[in-house]
Amino acid sequence: MRCAVLGDPIQHSLSPVIHNTAYDALGLEGWEYDAVLVAAGHLAGFVDDLDPGRWRGLSLTAPLKREAVPLLTSHDPWVDATGVCNTLLLEEDGTRRGLNTDVTGAMAVLEAHDGAVERAVVLGGGATATSVLLALAERGMRHATLAVRDPARAGETVHAVVGHPSRPQVEVVELAGVTGLSGDVLVSTVPASVQTPDLLAATADLPLVFEVIYEPWPSPLAAAAQRGGRTVINGLDLLLAQAADQLRAMTGRDDVPVDAMREAAEGELSARSGR
């Protein structure tokens, strides 16, 4: 049975290492998981060409998470709430079911931290930011400051978050030039290249830092938080948590070998960095 992660770019993805390690540990002979480059606008054609008798599931990353939604026959409540799908299941009858395991994965990661998350600062306004914001809303977030490069493009994310039953407030600000950001948690979904000294200074008072990226690690934001003795959540935790949910959905197995998956992912990251 075949599965794959799709996106553009995709060569950096750890998902093949994580999923194939799980297949081996679970004794799933004949299962294989690849990384496939699929550019924006080409997802529908790719999915239409798949044989559901041979293909079981697709993991979706940027820029395809919103593009997948119109292709679905059915979906879980989190796809409906976020407008984001990161998991596409191909059923033998030709139907397609969508899941958003970024939300459930983020919820699992955040449950390990008991501190208040009533006020959040989120850097970036894309699909991952939307999913983590919904997970935070489930954990009691009442107010979010969304710092984005182009506030005019944050509409989908804001709509999804304010639509949560708890009706959190969302303030949108421009990422460039932000100062004095405060709250209970900082979530960063922006690349390390835009994590400038000014941005580090603006976010220095947030006690919990949830850095979604995991390569390079630590990012400038994560490194600054570690130096300051603040709590840091590694993006690898989110990757593994959402992958575990994908594996359960794709294979029907509940005994997901998370420790083996983490060991394989950390080994691959170490090999890439030459450590």
C-alpha cells in the first residue's frame, strides 16, 4: 500500500523517515511512503490519477493544505473549522476523506504544558498558524495577536479563529516593526530568515515559545528563549504528534511506535547537520 507527503518544496520533509520507520516497527509489509513534489494548482490532477486500490493516504504540506479541501467527499470537524486539510484518505470506493491532524497534534503537544494560554501571539498567518490557533482556543485562549507580513491576507485565518465556539478576539498587526508583544504563549510559524534581532526583542517577554519549525534547530527565536530560561516547544513534537494521528487513520493501527519515530527523525536531523 502506498502513501506519500506532497508539497513544494518537499525534499526537506522528515515524513518519509517517520512513516517508513513506523511501518517497519508495525510489521506492515508492502507499505511504503514517499515524498512527491506537487506544486500549487496541481493537486487535483495528481489525486485524480491515483488508484485507490494501491494508494491509501496523502500527507499534505505547503502550499496544498487549503487546495485539498474542495477535493474531499467528507472531512472531520477540524477541516470544516479551519478550511485546512493536511491528511487525505483514499477509500476503495473512490471517496476521499480529509483530516486536519495539525489541530489534534497541536492539542496533544499543548496538553503537556499546564500554564495559562489565554493570550497568544502568533507569527505568521498560514494554514499551520490557523490550526495551532484553533488548538489554543480549545485550551482556553481568549485573545490572539496575529503578526503577519501582509495583514490583508490574514482573512481566512481570522475567520476560522473567531468562528470557534469560545469566540476569541483576534488582533492583526504587521510583522515588520512590531514591538513589546505580550501574552502567555508565542507561536512562530515563520522561517528563521525573518527572525530578526528586533523580532527577538519584541517577543522576549513571552514565557512559552512554541516554535513550529524544527530545521534548523534551534531557530533564533528558540535559541533566545532557551538562553532566557523560557519554556520551548520544539516543532518536531508537533510533526510527530500529527504524524501519529495520520498513521492511525491510514493504517487502522492504534499501537503507533512514537518513540521509534522520534529516534529516526532525530537521527536524520543529526545526519543532515553533520553531528
